[in-house]
Amino acid sequence: MNLKEQVEALRSVPAHQLIDVKNIHETISAFLEGLNNGTIRAAERQDDGTWTVNTWVKEGILLLFRKGRLVDMSEGENFSFFDKDTIPTKTLTVEDNVRIVPGGSTIRTGAYLAHGVICMPPMYVNIGAYVDEGTMIDSHALVGTCAQIGMRVHISAAAQIGGVLEPAGARPVVIENDVLIGGNCGVYEGVMIRERAVLGSGVIVNASTPVYDLVHGTILRSTAESPLEIPAGAVVVAGARAITSDFGRQHGLSVSTPLIVKYRDEKTDARTALEDALR
């Protein structure tokens, strides 16, 4: 059986019986190697621009949690850590060409970071995440489980890219190439940010968020068939929408609403460009 078939065969084996499965350690080792070097990933872009979830990869990550046992991973007396033995932190060397600035960042095994990725402390990348070339993950930022991050993305300070593991068929957050995620943004629940889009500081988007496109006069929403997509080149800022019920009007209430105020132009490109010197 190939690796996919091996993982799928283990899907229904109870956790207490996994220890007796022949060659399971070889399967887990090969699976983690594929995640760590980027040859397998939780979701992939197709030639037509759509994204396909590799359900078996997420099932493999769940297998790691089921198979693992809690062990002491502490580093000295002042840094106590206890986690599953199947999912330690990721080991990198200078040959990986990933810049990790000192200060308390952690990358879990099973996450892929391509050459030229920059990690500013403290930040965290969880298992199953895929971070492509030239991306910067700024301080206090999170890249969640199975999130797919493209090339030359800037994930600004305190931004949260949500993770998803269950159900296995659920699509993770996808951030395509050359996107800017502003400070304190949150992108959750399988939302897709198409290439060259800009999320201004404080924008929150999830599966239930309507996004108002002021340029085209349309409202973008997720559906049962497809998640919310922020269009390519869209510039999104945090706005507000009035609550029109009697109670809402009486008290002047509103809810936070992302607004597309423009699409990228030369001025936007100049303001969002990462200096080559930072790389």
C-alpha cells in the first residue's frame, strides 16, 4: 500500500490498538517526513484556481494525536512542556534557510516552511501548516493547523490565521501569494484570501461574515458549497453596519463589518511592499 492507503487503513483502528499495528512507526515517520518537506499537504491549488482538501492528510494528523502518548519535553528547570511524543517541535538547521529571530517562537513538527520564510518572535506555526517562500510571520502571530500560506505573504503582528482539523473534510484557511494580513487581523473557518489582497488592521473574517464590496456594490458570503472568498487585489478595512431593529436603532448599535474599499493600485503596492533588506 502507498502512504495514503496506509493512513486510510488506520483511520478506524481504536487508539488503544494502534500500538499493535505492524509497521505503524514506519507509516508515521514517512507521513511526518512528507509534511515536513512539503511533499504532502492538507490542501492544494488546482490548475483552474480551485483548492482541493486532501482529507487523508488531515486524518493522518489525527492519527498522530491518537497514537501519541504524553511525555515530558521540558528544557531545563524553567521551561516545562508536556505533549504527545508523536508531535514534538520541528528541528531546523541553517541549511533550511528559514530565518528565526531569537525570542521564543515555536514551530511544530509536520509544518512546512519554505526557503526564505522569516519568523519574528514570538510566533507559532502548528502542525499541517504550509508556509511558502518569502513569507514573513510577524510577532505574536499564529499560523493554525493545516493553514495554507502562499509566497511573499506578510502576516503582521498579532494576526491570527485559524486552524482546522476536524471534520477531516473541512477546508483550511487559504492565503494566496502576495497577500498582506494587517496587524490584529483574524482569518478563520476556511476563508480564502485570494492573491494580492490586503486586509487592513483589525479585520476579522470567518464563515459567517458578510463582506461588503463598495466598489462593485455586492455582498460576499460563504455558501454550503464554498467558503467566503476575498477577491484578488481587494483592499479590505474594518467597517460597521447599523442594526436596523427597533432596539438597534434606539440604542445606535452596529456590528463590525469588513468593507472592500478599493482594489490594489500602485500606491497600495508601494505601501505594502516588504523591503528586500528585511529578507
